[in-house]
Amino acid sequence: MSYYIDNFADDLGPEKVIHIYEPKSKLRAIVVIDNISLGPTIGGCRMAPDVSTQEVFRLARAMTLKNALAQLPHGGAKSAILADSGTEEKETLVRAFAQAIKTLTDYIPGPDMGTDEESMAFILDEIGRAVGLPKVLGGIPLDSLGMTGYGLSVAGKTASNRISLPLEDARMVVQGFGNVGKAAAKYLGDLGVKLIATSDSRGGIHNPDGIDVPALAQAKDAGTPVDQSGLGKPVTKENLLQIESDIFVPAARPDVFSESNQKLLKTRLVLEGANIPITHEAAKQMHKRGITIVPDVIGNSGGVICAATEYQRLNEGNAFDRVEATIRNNTEELLKRVINEAMAPHDMAQKMARERIDKAMSYRAHM
């Protein structure tokens, strides 16, 4: 086990931590297979130069919990290719990565930050297993369908009923107008929610009267940064976190909020679109302040539910139905038990996942 994560290891895992270096292609990568009790693992492969072993482990653990909560026959894993996703050598690195994980048959990679359907097609071509494939290869295009964002809208609708938050004209801030944030803005917009601020890696915009989501999506697809779209007053990424809202969707990198800055957030409902966007202690403080949180392992599970549906050779209709039913039921159970058992949302989500994982682990032979 890598010394990088000794302090995080527990009875769930991780089962494998692999550091990869392939001299010819200069591939550097990390794979963490956390727990396989429920079946072969599914987890995204992200591509960024600054991902640490600790971050990959935390993301893998989130996938273990997420897949269990979604009642999928899969454990959790995650991987990272340590390179800029815009490199001209992307295909070479992705194919080299695929060959490096060829014998890790209990890991099924999927798209993540910096990778996409095309990347998964390269992996499938090399080793015969991947999810999140192009439609022509039998995939369900979760990004173009906005499946993770759709799941967030289901969580939002369910939670809003619980906390008596009318969605019509509710003010929403989306931090990270990428595949997930863009889809969340669209689907929640369809329910009457008004996007008043959003951002990308360059900066953000604020328009209290509401941002034209289709127009912003079109501008982003054309390569225009959010803060140059002309659809709102430019704001810094840091100031965006302080804009008062009814719904806040963190849909960018991990650890956006920590104990030191969580007090800046002024909202009623948080729908975690990114993986681990709020540290555990920060989430507890927000809960004490009366902010309702739907954790990532429930709220953004639409993507992996879709991927598992694809792996089972089912169709788009099946995927939408499973995402809607699973996230609605999990959100309802979570928020009910948070009150009845006096537990913070992240702790409760972990407890709900452990109930299923522990049952599965009880059937495993003890070595």
C-alpha cells in the first residue's frame, strides 16, 4: 500500500494502489481500486497534471459509496493520467494507459474530467472494456444527454419539496459551467430555477435577472469563456462563492469549500455536482448553519448509473428511468434519516452505503 494514503486506509480499502510510468510514451498515471465487494469496479479516468494519489484515493472511495447507494453491482475505483488534457499526445497517452491497466480486470474505466467518449473508445480498442462510449460503439452518450446534471435536477426537486423551497424563480449559482454544470443549469431551469451566476476556469458572471442558459451554452461550445460571454457582469471565481442564492451547485474541482471558507456560502440547498467539492468538516458546519446538502455520492450519481446501464447493454430510456428513481429514492431517504437520526448528510450517506457494502463483504472469504 502506498504511504501516501496510509492514514486513510480502513476496513473498506483500498485494495490496490498503482503508480504507472511508461518511459516510451512518458505516461505517468495513478490507479486506486478501493473495494470490489459488490463486483468489478467502475470509476472515471481523469486527465490533469496536478492530481495526487490522495485525491485519486478519495475519489475512488466516493465511487465505492456512490455505486453502493445506486444499488449497482460494482465496486469503486478511480484513475488519473498526469498530463494536460489539451496535449497533442492525448491519444498516445490514453492508449498507453489502457495497455498499462490491461491486467487490472476488476477495473472498468469511464470518462471524467479531461477525458471523454473518444478517450473511452481508445481504451475499448486497446483492452476491450470501458464505459461512457460513443453511441456508434453502443454507448449511451451521458455527456451530451447531460445525465449527471439530470440527476442533480432530480435531487433538487426532491430536496426542494422536503425543505419547502419553491423552484419557480429560485436563484441558482453553478460553480463550473462544464458538462455537469451546464446540464444541471438546463434541467433545473426546466423546473423554473433561475441561473444568476456561474463560472469556468477563467472567471465568472453574475446577472441577478437571470442568465440565458442556452445562449451561454452556445457561447461555451464555440470556445468563448464565461466571463467574455456578455451575458452578465464579470466576477472573480472567489467572489462567485459569496453570491447569495437559494441553490448552489459546485460542479468543478474538489475541496472548493473547507472549514476556513465555508462561512462564505449563503444558500439554502447545495447539490454536489462535482466529486468531493466540500470537505467533511466544512459540510458539517454548513449543516449546523441550516444549509441542506445532497452529497455527491447521491446527487451526482447519474453519470455512473448511466454508465452501468450501458455496460448492461440497456438503452437511454432505461438510463433516464433508473437515474430518476434511484436519485429520488436516495434523496428522500437521506433527508428523512438526517432528521430522524440527527446525523449530518455526508455521515448519513456514508452510513447508508456502508449498510449495503458491509452486507456484501460478509459473504467474502476471510483470508
